[in-house]
Amino acid sequence: MRVKRYIASSVNEAVEKIRKDLGSDAIILDTKKVSTRGFLGLFKQVHFEVIAAIDEPTSSLKPIPSIPEEK
């Protein structure tokens, strides 16, 4: 499973980035509103952190060869 974190100005923007990077099979695991502090309380910005994941295909795993038994 591949997990990535995205930060965007809106959840919709983050979902667009996720679909572009991970594809339409991606699953959103968590969303969180994050505020960045500004200078002396000014210029405060709100961003959204979205964590998404996608399953890696298991066909990329190579089977482990078995050890032949001695008779």
C-alpha cells in the first residue's frame, strides 16, 4: 500500500491532485484542516491536509523458491 499526504487550499483541489497522482482507485484515509500562522497573527491561512492511499499490485512480488528436499 502506498500512502501519500497532500496539502491544498481546498479539499476538492486535494482530491484532484490525488486522482492525478494515484488514480481513481485511491482511497482517502483522513482529512484535516490546518492553519498556518501568519506574522503577528496576520496573514493566517487555512489549508487542508488529505492523506490518501492506493494498493500496490501484488503481482510485482516474486515468489520465493522452495528448497528441494534431499532423499
